[in-house]
Amino acid sequence: MSGAPTVPTIGFEDVVVRYAGARVSALDGVSFDVPRGAMTAVAGPNGSGKSTLVRALLRRQPLLSGSITIDGDNIAAISQRELARRVAIAPQREEAAFPMRVDEYVALGRFPRLGLWESPSAADREAVDRALHRAGVSEFTERRTDELSGGEWQRVRIARALAQEGGALVLDEPTTFLDMPHEMALFELLDSLARDGLAVLIVSHQLNLLARFARTIVLLDRGKVAAAGTPAEVMRAPVLESIYDWPLVVTRDPAAGAPALLPLRRPTSLS
Amino acid sequence: MVTHRSWHWLVALAVFAIVCVAGVAYGTIRIPVADVIRALTGEGDTSVIAIVRDLRLPRVALAALIGAGLGMSGGALQGTLRNGLAEPYLLGVSGGAAVGAVAAFAAGIGDAGWIALSAFVGAAIAVLLALLVARAAGRGGRGDPRTLLMAGVVIGAFANAVIMVALANAPPNTVRGALWWMMGSAGDATWQTVTVLAVSILVGGAALIYLARDIDVLALGEEPAAALGVDVDRAARTIYLLSALLAAATVAAAGLVGFVGLIVPHIVRSAGLRRHRPLLLGTAVVGATLVVAADLAARTLRPPAELPLGAVTAILGVPFFLAQLRKTA
């Protein structure tokens, strides 16, 4: 019997990363799977290793040990281009120096599928149109990327990632700078993409949103997996309090019943 | 149907053609356009034929090639370094080439071919040094273009120091020769220089245009480029090296011609070209036009004296660049 259905789309296995000159590892034995058809979330305090995880997946940070696999293949053994065909990653940092039109920008998502002299085919243009439509940005394809609001820009970035048509979508802090409705709309979009069969991996600080949308939450703390499981398993006050070193309570979201985190005022010791 | 884009190309090519004809017709002696055309086909006065074929034509061709090379080099570097202030001489090219040329002058070498070779070797060494320094410095956080920019600046400063030391106690003739060389001129153009530069520009330019799609993606930043499947470090290194060698070839042929590689990509982008394949072709045409025009101005503004080409490109370029800045600010 083939093991295909059980092979995770993205698999982190005992991943260890240490930056040059650092005494401690930025990632210290991180293991978890990102299955298709669901949203998997990575959260944790600043400096817990979340962005290093994305850089390692991008192959911009070499692993000291362990492995990262895509559909069972070690990413170290495939080309950068093949990696980009299989998983679409929207990194946190993006400093496009020169603005371009939204449709031109989204079309760059087809880059990993084009030969160097090949011009985009009808299929490529259709993929770009689908991505623009799906991300809800088809009405401003002729706008320039430097004229977009924060919410529009994040959606355009997701459209570019969707145009890659990989089996997995990875987003690092996609809701930074977004207001509440844009943030909710983005999570709804990711949720529907996951329901359509994509493996979605999101790195975010928004624990309350993750609790409502993600199937699995992986909490990182100082490079290690401090807790991993369903939101109900992970979002427990003692776990979160020790990781974040801040007093808090965990209640229930009154509508969906998902756990909801409420940070408390820290009692002042000085009077 | 003629699209909006095609019009830009037609206008650019027409302006280039007009400037080239003017470049051949005007000079210390003015030759009517009809005579220029007759001289090209080998008819008419032998002295006119000689001026057109052996002096003006190679000079215009050399200027065009310098402009095309510097334009493409600047366009590729600005995209890859994600910086509109990047320019071809940035990676130590100018300093290295100047050290090479000054070394040749100081050694008493008068032959233009040997000076050119010495300048090219100097530029190539400086670029390789800048890339090596950036690579060694960038081991912790890789791929940051700022490291490379700083390496280029430092190498350039070092080269300047070397030049000052070499020229401080040199005889006046050496100083004058070196200084004139550094100011840039297409005046010594021969068909041999033109041929050598044409081959370099064709090969280097074709290679950059081949890599243009990588530049599109590299312009988004290191991580997005990796996410889209570019082997970032290797692609960027290749583009830096090609751009720098392209600039080095022009410097070897005609000395330092500033500002062209900085300003031309901005002109082309303002015409709406954003993808680097058309953008690089555009920078070649616009760069060629600008340098042919600047060379024409250099030899006609204050006859019979010639102004340094590098000074004219800067004088023409600065107002344009300031206008551009005002538009974007």
C-alpha cells in the first residue's frame, strides 16, 4: 500500500538551526507536520524561532541537523525552483524597491514554472486570473503596488503566492498592519483555501484568531516546541503564562466556544 | 495596432537615429547630412569620407556602446541591489580601473590598447575583491546587498588613496594623462576599440537579458526571491559580476563616464517599463542616445576645445535627475 495519504505536505523533523556565532540554537529539535486540508499555526513570543523556521523552509538558513520534507522529499535534495513549485511562501520581509502593477506582480508567482525564455502561456494567465479572483484583488489589477493600502497589499501578496499553485501555502505574519475586518477576511480566505485541500501554515501572534481557525497550533519557546495540539489542548493558562511570562486567563469565545486568551494587567509591586 | 508601449520604442529608436546622424554630421567641421550619406557609401570628397568613416563614425559607435553598456549595467544593478542609487561604478569598478590606468601611465606606457587592458584588469580585480569582501563579511546574515555596497565603497576609497599616492610625486605629464583619462572621452575611438567593446557589450548584455527574469524576482527582496525559486546568492553574484565587467569594458575603452548608469534606468522606468527584460533593452537604447548626445555636446559646445565626456554627462544628467526626484517626492 502506498503511504501517500499519510505523508505530510510539509514535515519538520528534529530541526536544529544555529546562527553563526550564537551560543544557543535558534531552533532546537523542532518537529511537527503540516497536513493538507487544514490550517496549521505557529505562534510564540518574539525571538522564539518562528521566522527562523520560515527561513529554514526557504533554504535561506542551513540546518545544523534534522530535516524538512515536502511531500516526503527532503528540501535539501530538490532545487530552489522545485521547492517554489511545491510550496508558496509569503515571507514577512518584502522590500520591493520599484513599484509595479498588481497584475505584473501577481504574475511573478508563475516564475518557478516558466523557462528562462518561455513567455507566459494561456494556462499561466488563467492561473494568475484565478489567483487574483480568489484573493479578491481582481478589481485593482492595474493599480501600482505602492498605491495599495496595507490590507490590499497583503491580499495581493497572497494572490502572488496562490498563482504559484503549490500544494502548500506558508504565510509569515500576514495580518501585521491589518485592521479587524481585514484580518478576519484574511483568515476566512485562508480557511476556505485549506478546506479546498491546501496545506496552510501560518505564523502569527494572533492566538485568539488561531484558536478559531487553526486545526493545530504549535507554540514555540526559545527554539523548542513548548506545546502542540488542538487549540483546546494548547491554549491553557498555565502553558501560555509560562511561555509568555505574563499573567492571563483563558476564557471561551461566546460564539464558537474556541478558547480565548485575555492578558491581565500586571499587578504593580511599586506603589 | 500600435500600442502605447510600441510608441515609446519607436520614439526612442527615432531619437537615437537622429542623434547618431547629428553625431556624425556635426563637429569642428560641419558636414551636410546628404554628404554624410554619400560618404558612407564611399562617394564624394576623400577627406569627407575619411572624417566620416575613420573619425566620426567610430566615435559615435563607441559612444553608443558605452552608453548601452553603462545603461544595462546600471539597470541590472539597481534591480538586483533593490536600490535606485546603485550605479555601475559602485562595486569598485571606477577605482580599480583608474588604478590600472594610472599604473600604466606611471610606467610610461603610452599605447591606448595597453592602458585599456591595464584599466580593465584593475577594474576586474577591484570587483572580485569587493565580492570576496562582501562574501566574507556576510557569512552571518547572508545576501544583504548593503554589505556589497559597503565593500564597493571601501575598495573605491582604497583605490583613490592608491591613485593619490601614485600621482603625488609623478611628473606633470603622467598626472595630466591620468587626469584626462579619468574624465572620460570617446575621442580616441578606433574601429578596433569599437569592435572589442561591441563584442563585450553584446556578450555581457545578452547574458544580463538572459538573467532578466531573475532580476525581476530579486528586486522583491532576498526572501521573496528565494520563495519564488531563485538561487539568490548565486544569481545575485552572477549579475553583480556581469554588470561590473560590462562597466569595466566601457571604462577600459573610454575612461570614466559618470551618471549614465545611474540615471538611464530611472528614465526607462518612468516610461513604464518595469520587467527587466524590456527594461534592460530600453536602458541600452536610452543610454546609447544619451552618451552619443553628450559626446556631440562635448566636442561642439566650446570648439575647438573638447570638454570631458564624463563632465558633460553629469551636467546633462543632474537637472534631469533633480526633476525626476521632484516628481517622485
